[in-house]
Amino acid sequence: MTFIILLLAVAAVLTAATVRLVRHDGQGSLRPPTSHFQDPDFLAPTAR
């Protein structure tokens, strides 16, 4: 019985991790934070 509970717990954790990765594909936000527009340290080298 303990084995089944542990197996279900592992399956639940893996399912939650999979759903999180599907919803947030690891690429983060599609737009940069607004502070990047004011801070010159975040400009691309070709933009200087």
C-alpha cells in the first residue's frame, strides 16, 4: 500500500511539472521588463 501511495505522489509531481512546462515553455516573458528601456546597460551592442 505504501508503494502505491509513493508511486501516486511521484506521478502527481511529474504531472504538475509537465503541466507547468507546457504552460510556461521556459522562455519567460515575451516582452522585456520596462526598466530595460530606460537603462542603457541593457541596450544591445549594435544599438549604441
